[in-house]
Amino acid sequence: MAKGHLQKTLARKFAFKFLYHKSLEEMQSTPDREDTQAEMDEFEESYIAPDDEHADNDLSLESKTFGRKLIIDTFAHYSDILKALNPCLEPRSLDKLDMLERTIVILGAAEIQTQKDTPAAIVINEYVEMAKEYGNQKSYTFVNGVLDKFSKAIR
């Protein structure tokens, strides 16, 4: 795995864990940027602190920068993402998804919408792998289908 690819994977996991921890319920309005920065600083400090469960959570500057960009972009484009994402979820709806799937799908959609320099197939694969790691046995197929529909609608 290329070093740059690994750094972006780590950044995506950082962004996912931050947003999951924060709860997407709070994302309905764009938070104050300074408050978000302070929350990210606090979360990052906790995230990289070595402990038995997370011995290798160190983040490079590249990972921190990209992870924070994903978080900020998700907040900044949240309402637009939801408008474009909802038809891709049918017959389900966002509020019926468990928090884990909802966070992965919204973060993946945010990256597809804002990071046009990364091919959609690569972004989708990253979030499918995340769903395999953190979700139930069927999460990854759902995430794959929704993000594929979203990318075709957006790009």
C-alpha cells in the first residue's frame, strides 16, 4: 500500500471516529469553526494518546490535515449532501440507519462531493472497507450501493 494512500485511510478513520463520537445529530447546522477546531484538537489529543486498545493511532501531519478537511467539509456541505443522498437511500431513509452506517455514508458522500481529485471508485472502496471493519455483515454492501448511486448522481 502506498504511503499516501495509507495516510488518507488513517485520516478517513480519524474523521469517521470524530463524527461518530460527535453524533451526526449535531451536524444539522454548521457549527462555529473555532468551536469545531477546539473539539478536533481535544479529540485528536485523546485519539493519539497511547492505550491498550489503540496502540497505533498516531497521525502524521498529512493525515491530520486531510482528516480535519473531511470533517470541516462534511459540516459545511451537510444540507447539500443530504439532499443529494436521500434519493440514493430509497426505500430506506437516513433517520432509519444506525449511527455507524449513517456516519460512514455521510462522510463518504462528503468526500465524493468535495474531493473531486480522488476517483469515486477509490473513495467508495475506502468506505466499504471501513464498513467491513466497523459495521455488521451487511453494512458494506449497503454502503457500496448507496455511495455508488451518489457518485453517479453527483459526478
